[in-house]
Amino acid sequence: MSSYLQQSFLGGAGFITAGNPEWSFTPTIVKAQTLLMAAASAAEGFQEELRVVHAALTEGQYHAVADATMDALHDKLEAFVEEQDIDGSDVEYGQGVLTVKLGRHGTYVINKQTPNRQIWLSSPVSGPFRFDWVPGQGSSQGTWQYYRDRRELVSQLREEIEKLLGVAPPL
């Protein structure tokens, strides 16, 4: 954490300062979004873009779309992994978390993140990603996309697993 960014608690009242004593905010007065933006802009060496997502989906819509995606991935990946007969492989799904073990090739973890209305992917090849739902246009239903480069969840999984195993899963 930057030396310019410090969080303090005095007498139970918290505030964040960013190197400038005039930038003291009490959480009861200033919204969390404003605090985060002020702190991030003042943080020395802050490189990652600060992004506050206002989900376009209601919680019910999110669960419907995310559950359909997770169920389809589970069914297709489970059949694919069984067909490939990889030592130490397994596919498990429960509580919104899909774990795809590919033996010596590594483990993928795909999980729902309801507060953010996202699906997160942890890949043994490329690391972590956070995918947002992007509604389709016309007859297209939409896709889960990584906001930085618009890569799609399903395409990312298909391409990586194909590189690891030499055969693409039918996702």
C-alpha cells in the first residue's frame, strides 16, 4: 500500500486520508464509491484501472443466467473429462463453484460472485479473470466477457483446455 494512503480509526470513527489532510472523509457522510475513487487516485504507483460496476442485472436475473451457464459448463466438462480419461481428473459442482481437475495439467475453478454479478475463473494457465454478463443483440443471448479485452469465458476455457490436452472440449 502506498505511503500516501492510510486508513485510521479514531474513537470508532473511521476515515481515509490520501496524503492531504483536507481529504478526510467519514464513511457515514461520503459514499464508499467516492472514498475508493479518491484513495485510488491518490495512491502512488496505482496501475490497475479502478472500475466500479453497476450491474445491469437484478439478482434474480443474474442467478438465472449464471446458473444456466454453470450448469451447461458442468455437464459438458464432466462428459468431456470422463471421455478423455485423464489420470487424477474430476469435475465437481456445488454451492456455485465448479472445480475441473485435469490431473497433472492443473485445476480450473469457476465460481459465481453474486455481489459483483460476475463469474470468476481461476486458470492454471493464465491466472484469474472476472467475467461480466454482456447481453446480446437481436437473437443473441449474450456472453460472459472480461472487461479489459472482451475475451469470453467459454472461448477462454475451450482454447486453454485444447492447448493443455490437444483436444477442444465441446463447450
